Amino acid sequence: MSNEKQVDSSRRGLLVATCAAGGVAGLATAGAFVSTFQPSERAKAAGAPVEVDISTLTPGEMRTVEWRGKPVWILKRTPEMIESLKKVDAQVADPESKRTEFSTTPEYALNEWRSIKKDLLVVVGICPHLGCSPSSKFQTGAQPSLPDDWQGGFLCPCHGSTFDLAGRVYKNKPSPDNLQVPRYMFEGDTKLVIGKDEKGEA
């Protein structure tokens, strides 16, 4: 092989190696640049408000969404579910949501149904006792681990805490508080915003 061909071959090899190295560096730089647009872990933990379309939610149906890494239940209560709340006022530990051990209930949820609108319950689906997630038990009447006069609600399988259809804990149960009502608001009749309210509080 002539010296000219050897030099040309060397140049070609050097060019390929340089391009490859440049491509890797470019990708690394681009990756770092793009990552600056991603929310930080701290920002994720803080939790931006979550918008939920509730236009298709039917009476008796519950939907679960995630907010700040927690499950939030949105239950559209039937007239019968709303009526059941009066029947258990004397059986729940904190019927007016005055306890503050776990969280402070927003002023617009300081009522029997613990919500802005009677038919729509919005609560964090985590038991204040040890952080388990209760199960929905909407069927009324006697059932395993539930009283014979059960009016519907939620049962925490971990230690047996029970909550009514407003998330109020029953008396003599391990949970120290009712289920948490997060800050929330409505935007029209079909959109629910979880994580802030009319006052801008989160």
C-alpha cells in the first residue's frame, strides 16, 4: 500500500473516531440540558394541583387520582348515601371534624357531609393510624369485620378502623382522626381541582 493511501486511511479512521466521540458528548450535553426542564424531586414532593374531569362520574361511583403521591378518592354520593350520614352521627368519634391531630379540615368541609357539595366527597384515601389504604365497603348490612347495621363506608384492613361515607372515623377505633379532606375547588360543574381552593390556599 502506498504512503498516500495509508495517510488517507488514517485520516478516515481519525474522522470516524472524532465524530463518534463528538456525538456521545453531544448526546450527554443534550441530556443534561433537557434534564434541566424536568421538575426536581423537591418540586414533585410539593405537589402541583391536580385537575380532574368529573363530568362522567355517576351516583355511587368512586374515582381515585394521585396527588402528592397519595390516593385521593372522589365519591359521587347517592341521596341514600347522604341520608345515611345522619344515622351514624352518634356512632362516629368526631362528627364535626374538630380534631386536628392529623390535619386541619378546610372550613368549607366543616359540615356533616365534609364537603363543598353534599353529593361529592373528596378525601385522601390513607388511614391516619399507620398509613394503610382502607377498602370501600359501600354495601349496607352485616358483613365480615363490619357491624350488622353497617350503613356503608370504608374499612381499613390493617387494624380495623372504620369510616362512614363522609370519611368520619367510628368511635373506639385505632385511627386518631377522620380521613383527610385536601384543599380543593370546582371550576365550573365538570372540573375539580385538588391541591388549592378559592382562596389560593394549598
